Amino acid sequence: MNAPTNPKELELQTVEFKLDGKTIVSYEGETILKAAKRHGVDIPHLCFKDGYRPDGNCRACVVEINGERTLAPSCCRSATPGMEVKANSERAVKSQKLVLEMLLSDMPDEGFKWVGDSKEEELKNQHGELSTWAARMDVTVRPELKTLRREKVGSDISHPAMAVNLDACIQCNRCVRACREEQVNDVIGYAMRGSHSEIVFDLNDPMGDSSCVACGECVQACPTGALMPKGLIGSQTVDRKVDSVCPFCGVGCQITYKVKDEKIVSVEGRDGPANHNRLCVKGRFGMDYIHSPQRLTKPLIRKAGVPKDENAIQNPQDWSNIFREATWEEALEAAGGGLKKLKDKHGLKVLAGFGSAKGSNEEAYLFQKLVRTGFGSNNVDHCTRLCHASSVAALLEGVGSGAVSNQVNDVEHSSLIMLIGSNPTANHPVAATWFKNAAKRGAKIVLCDPRKTDISKHAWRTMQFKPDTDVAMLNAMIYTVIEENLVDQDFIKNRANNFEALKENIKGYSPEAMAPICGIPAQTLREVAREFATTKSAMILWGMGVSQHVHGTDNARCLIALVSITGQIGKPGSGLHPLRGQNNVQGASDAGLIPMMFPNYQRVDNPVAHAWFEKFWDAPLDKKPGYTVVEIMHKITAPDSDPDKIRGMYIEGENPAMSDPDLNHARHALASLEHLVVQDIFMTETALLADVVLPASAWPEKVGTASNTDRMVQMGKKAINPPGDAKPDLWIIQEIAKRMGLNWSYQGPDAGVAEVYDEMRQAMHAVINGITWERLEKESSVTYPCLSAEDPGRPIVFDDQFATADGKVKLVPADIIPANERPDAEYPFVLITGRQLEHWHTGSMTRRATVLDAIEPLATVSMNGEDMTQLGVAAGDVITVQSRRGKVGIHVRRDDGTPRGAIFIPFAYYEAAANLITNSALDPFGKIPEFKYCAVKLAKGGQAAAVVGYGTNDPSRQKVAATS
């Protein structure tokens, strides 16, 4: 391992040694190469990459050490007291230059021209770091060496995202370490011997046919251009580089956009606290959605007399017969004026707003403020209602905070990692790398999921429980801990409430009694419970497989109880972490984009909080919680006599016509609105049902902050301008507010984003008071809670007390509550929904990203091979999946990790929308729909809908992998 960048804080010992005659200081364990660089001495190196395990195979970094016969690689040699090192001696430099010359002699004549402001400069750097070092060392290749160069190797351009040119490979093994040790995907290997040795993918397959997941870590690692992103083949010169944060999942990877001719041509990972340079396929290769020709560039108004047809949304790009272009002034008057008319005519309860977790904290804060002060109600929600609302409900009840206790990469300190209801390699790929790294160093992963997913290859135990039996399985583990006297008695005595009620409740939940219910042998349940209770440090991380049930809150209550009775919380490597799905779902929730909470989870019906916000915003506020996402859909179709009937909506960056359960009902509700305003970057399925469509800005086109799953507030910066007449979301929200009669006057660049942030910081002073806009501009990322300018932030919370009124965790017993809809003779299968690696949310962004669409263009249903045989279908065949609410025709994909009797459908494909089938039954506490469980029947054959407008219907690209 490389030495920490700030070893003084870690109180590491120092070592003095001489480098080229000067005495310098090295930190304990630090390599000569890194110590030299810190002191301004650059030693050539190629196989070394900061953050990777040093390999020492290229020998470009050799140095001379007094008293030693051979030269030593400085990248993997640490200094010792009194050592005398010569990096610039005649012998060392001669060897360094010889290595560079020999490697350069094998390079092809045409390279990839990595950098350069001129033709001459490009030629100097055409083979990347190798050419750069050769130029710095004044190395030229002798003609006689050129004549001995190796036989030319053909290029491999079979992968949609990356080009392979092994003719430029120096076999430094950086790509192997990137793939095997950093990302732990184990696709790239080193084969053969001697002059025949080569880099291979899997069993020497073309890269495009291999098991590569396109994380691009190898591309970022390659020093010569042997592996390159296809978007940057040719000149590497770009107009500018802009640092930002990834706009996809909640991990919050820091990135750098490379912009050329006002287009993002490439993305690199930055050394941010959540990703440390790592990215996944979406973050690295999925950013060109912003350049799609289908971007909205003009405000649109529904043509007079054109009805809203919820059944006519199979082509989200065919809108010219529905809408006409308008000026911004006309569109804003129509949008805001229409909402205000409904409010003036029918009262304060008739409007609602859906904000976005894909936007910034500032947008979320201002949007909920608009609904509360302009619409006059608390009818505001966003997608957290559809993902982790039940987790947040249980966490607020139990520990007093809806955020995580420990950050993802704190699993470095875990001896046991429990993953439940989560498929991190698909949904949180960079987070998954930390889990896989931990497993390689000896941590035990326990995977608990109805589906056996990719992470199971790294698991110590896989508990593939029957769908819908989470509480039975978890209560059996809690039973074991209590029955076998494995409880942390000091923790229970000093830091927990209601333990006796929990102990009484689980008496009927022995592993032996629960084994037939959950499908896990009693011996395994006991074994895992014992290990969890007795190991040094255990962390639980979960996803929507836990939360999206009618008993989602009870599932989370059990997780809270398990870590509490074992004392596995409030210390390094131990705690609770609900993995957030979208880039800013944590921040949007923190900012108050939920119907029952003001910013920082202060209840709207709490008199003290209510009075504070009325004074702060200088406006009267509704004292009753508003309606949630699904409840709003029901209120739209309420009778006219209902005073709370929703008649108008403002939807910013959400797509409920794809994301809501029971889509037939949701789409009918949206089409029934008297006035619908949609603000988005594409003509989504929801926008097709709007009266006014406002073209907005994508994440790389604006400045703002987002809060990731780790409680890190991070700065996103603007790389390019929005296309056409599209406007920043923050500006649009303020323009709607003006037309609702609000006198807002936020000043400054980018629609006053810094001023909005500062107001939000005041509203959330209890957690982010120390995170000023200026500090974020300087540091990019700060973890909350952070209460002062000197506060570094707290990555681990609950170390001394919980955020509850008495500082103790509240243990809440849970009993088995069956799913709202169970399989029966007519509908014998269980449908599970979720995401897949290449696509995200409703697909409106990722399916317009060329690489992502090329890798995964087709909607598929995953089935166990034995179920496929029984149904008489093969991979690639079409089947019809039907529930009591709807049906879809869809292609079959074999996946033996999916249990018999269950199927899995990703929800990103409008032509096979999984939510046409799902159940809208709600968890009574979190008000979250039961996306993860409903009864369906399968029939061989049917019609798979054609893909029109985006995605692809090119048969040559519709390949369905048969996997086991």
C-alpha cells in the first residue's frame, strides 16, 4: 500500500535518507519514488500508478543505492535510515534511458497523440506517458533498434466504448491491476511467456465479446494508448477540463469532463473521497446523453383541441402533432398562470409538485419552498417515496436521523459486510469495488437476497431467501443473538430503549421455525448471526430490496435492531447504510422535498418547526403533512366534491408516467389533470401528457451541489451551456414563483445559486452550518454533520449518542406481514423489479447515451433456466408477463441466479414498462409502493413492442446473453 498523503495526521514515523546528495525526509512505508516526487525530484516511471499496488516490472524508475550491486526499482522500494540513493547518477540515468528507448522502439509509428497544442507537441506525446518521459529524458530510438521491433498486432475495436491497440502495449500490467485489484472484475489477464506474452480478455476473447463491464479503469490506467476510449482516438487536445460530480447513482464519484468543440468527449475519474479515481460504465461512458438530438430546446404548449391520451405514449419523440413551440414569456405565463388560476378558484390544496433527485440541492430546496409558500400546501414529493422512504421512516424513528451512520468505503475497517436487498455491482458499481477489495483482504461478505447476484462470487455466505420473507429471516438472526447470550449488554443498558419488548416479540422466531418460511437452513441462520454478533466490526448495507415492500419499514426496523443488540454501530466498520439510488436523493430529502418534513427532517406539524419556517420564509404555511407520490395520483382522480382533489401539478425532472406503480392508473391520473407543467431535458412519457413543457438544463450544464449516500455535500460545476433556448432549472423555478405571486430576488451568477445555497444552509444549520459555498468551491466535498468552518465533518456518527430525544436507539419489534398480493393458481410467479448496470432510473437519460444503449439495447426478463424449460422458451424468445393491472411482451434472458418461481424485469424500458404490472399497495409508515413483489403469470409468445424514438430496434444489436 502507498503511504497516506497526510501521514503527519496519522503520526507515522519519518525516515531520513540521502537523495542525490541531499538529505530528505520519507514517511514510514513511503517509496523512494513518492518521497522523491514530494521533494521535487521526478524519476521516470511507467508501470507505477499512484493508488495502485507497485509492481516494479518496467524498470524505468531504477535508482542506484550505495552498497548494492544492482539497480533498484524506486516504485516498490522504501527508504531506510541513512540510505544513500542516486536517481541521477550516470549509471541510473543510462539504464532509465535504455528502458525508455527499448520500449519506444516497439511502438507503432502512429500513436494516439495524447496531448499537445501543436503538431510538434502531439508527436512528442503520441504514445502517452512513454513519449512524455522519452522527451523529458531526451531519448531517441536508434534506427537499428527500430528494425528489430516486434511483429505488428492488429487492433480490436469490438467494444462499443473502448479501442484496443496492443501494438502500443508495453506490458506494464497497469490494466491487469486496474481490472483485478482495483475494480476486481478479473477480465484482463496476462497470458503466454517470453516474446509471446500478451494482455488478454477472459480466454483471449475480443474485448467486445468478453465479460468486461466497461468500467474503463483500464483505459484510465493505460500509459501508452494501448487502451483508449473511442471518443478520444486521435488528438487528445481538448478545449478545457471541468471538475464535477457524476450525475447518476448515489455513490457521488468525482469526475473531470473533457470538453472539445462544446461537447463532452471524455470523462475521467478524480481522486474524490467516494471513488478515488474509480468510475463505472455510466459515469465514464454515459455522459453523451446531453448531446442527444432529442434534447428539448424550445418551450412547448399543447395545441388547442389536442386531447391527453395516456395510451399514446409509445413514441416519446413524436410530439409535433401535440405541441407547438412558444416563447419563454408565453410558456411561463401559461405554466404559472394556469397553476395560479386553479389555486385562486379551488383553494390551497389543489396543486402539487414533484421535484427531482437528479438535480441540485438548491433546486430541491427552492422547489419545495415554492410549493409550500406559493401553492400553499405541503403536497410536494420526489422519488425517495419510491426508493428509501420506508428506510428513512425506520431510521428517523429508531436512531433519529434518515442518513447513513458510516460511509461506504468504511467497509475497509469491517470484518463482516452484510449486503441485503441490494445488487451493488449493477446499482452502485464503484461502491461494490470497496466490498470486493474488502473481501480480498479477508472480510466476510454475507449476501442476503432472493436473487443470487454477481457479488455472491465474493461472498462468504449467500442467504438466498424466499421473496417477501425478510422479517422472518432477520428475526431468526435476532432470536439467535438473544437466545445464545451474544447480546452486547453494555450497549443495551446504556444506549438502547425497548429491548425487553424486542426480546418478548422474537420468542416465536427461532431459526428452526423460520427456516421453512424464509428458505434458509436454521444452521446457516445461526452461523451468520453468531458471526455478526462476535466479529470485531460488522456493517449492514441495503437497497430497495429491503425498502420497496408493504413491510419495508419493518424490514429496516429489524436491521436497526440487529446492529443495536450486537453493538455493531457507532464505530469504524460498523453501522447502517441504506445505499441511495440517485445522485441527489439524499440531498433532496435533506432539503425538504418530502410532504411531511421541512428541511432537515423537521416535521411540518411540529409547532416549533412550523413557526420557525413561517418566520424564516415570511409566509403562512400549511400545518398538515401533504400527500405522497402515490396518494397524489389517487387524489387526482378523486371526485370533484373532494376539497383536496389535485387539479394541477408542476413536475421538475421526474417521470412518474414510467416510475410510478400501476402505470395504467398513474398515466390516467396525469392525463386527467386540468393543468400539468413539466420541466425536463427530454420529451419524457410524463411530458407527453403536459399542457406546458419547459426545456431545462442537464447536470453538466449547471452549477450546484449534491449530497451523496455518504452524507458528502459535493460541488458540481458547469462544463457547457444548455442547448438552444433551454434554461437552468433554478431560473425556471424562480420564474414560476414570480407568476405565483412570490417576490423572490435571488442575485448572482447561475440564477443566484450561491445565495439559494446559503439560505438552505441557514434552514439546515443543525447539520451543514460549517459547509459554506466558499468552502465547497475550495474543497469540492465536505461531509456533514459539519457545524463550523473548522469542523472537518463526521464520517461516522452515533459513536457517543443517537440523534433521538434521549440519545438512545429505539428498538421496534416487527412481525411478519405478508405481501399485499401473493402468487396463486392463476398468477403463480413473483415479479421483482430493479435496475441494471447500464441503465438508470426510467432510462430517459441512459438510453440516449450511445455506448450504454449499444451495450444493453433491449428490454429483457430474467428467468431461471428450469422455469424456461418448463415454459418451453429459450434465451431471446418473447414471452408475455401479465399481472392483474397490465401486461408486457418482453424477451427472455436466462439467469439462474433468479430463483424458480420468480422473474426480474428492469424498469428502464418504456416499450416493456415493468410498472405497468407492479402493485401500488403502500407501506403504512413510509408510504412506499410494493415494487419488489407482485403476482404475475407468464405465457409463451406475444408481441414485444418496437422501440421507436430512442433505444434501438436494429436486430443486429438485439443480442440476449444466455448466462448461468
